[in-house]
Amino acid sequence: MFGDDRVILISDAMRATGMADGTYELGGQTVYKKGRFATLAKSIGMEKTIGSLTPGARADVLLLNKKYELERIL
């Protein structure tokens, strides 16, 4: 979409993808879709440490080379 020097791959999608705003289910959890965002309730208090690509948060980010081969996991 951006050319071979700016590619982002999304590994999965959920039932709410492309659907109207509303409440959906994912793995037995309630998901709230509004616009481009689908979120879970923040009931376990972990929203600042998981689930986002921010400094200090836990994340699995895969870096691929131009042939889409795995180079590194961050």
C-alpha cells in the first residue's frame, strides 16, 4: 500500500471489522467498536502496560526485511 519501504502488516482482524459502531464479542469478551477503534472494558487495570505500542508497555513487534522474512522480535 505504501511501497516496499513503508509496509505495515496486520496479522488478524475481528468480527467487528467493517461493521457499524456497536458492541461485539471476541473470545468471550465484550468489545466496543467506535469508528476505527475496538476496545475492551478497562476492568483489570492493565491498559497502561499492555495493548498499546508505547514506551514501557509490553508488546510483540515483528520486524521484517524486504522479503517479509523475520529479522527481529521486539
